[in-house]
Amino acid sequence: MSHISTDTSWMNRGNCAEQHPSIFFPSDGVGVERAKKLCEGCVAQSQCLEYALVNRVEHGVWGGASERQRRRILKARRQSQLSESSVQIS
């Protein structure tokens, strides 16, 4: 079961640390791509993405993933968990 993560120490190491937060909350696809480019190669990218997934952050670009991409990741994880649990029951 997932839990809410309150550890945000990784944020200080991220490529985003010196950027204005509005860059990561764009209103169009061009802005999303710009934000995702800033995430490329970031040392905190995986922690950032996991934070957004665990905490169900619905808006913005986190860990190089758009809102839509994060919804897909969560859906795939749920389906994987369902598949694993049905195999264990069999």
C-alpha cells in the first residue's frame, strides 16, 4: 500500500531548484515539453516522479512526466498489482 511521502529534501538537488515554479505548471503542450526538457538528466528525477505518483499530484510536470503520463503509469501499476494478486490466488 502506498503512503504519503513528506520527504522533499531531493527538491534542493533538482534541476528545478533554480527555476520559477510556473515553468512546471504550464497551460499548453509546448510548456509541458519545455518543462520535461529541464527534467532530463536531473539527479532527482526518479525521486520527483515517485513523489508525484505516491502523493497523487494531479497537476504539473514532475520527474519529467506530464499529468497524462503519470495517470498512465498509475494505471499500469494497478493493473500489474491486480495481475500479480490473481496469480497468487490461483
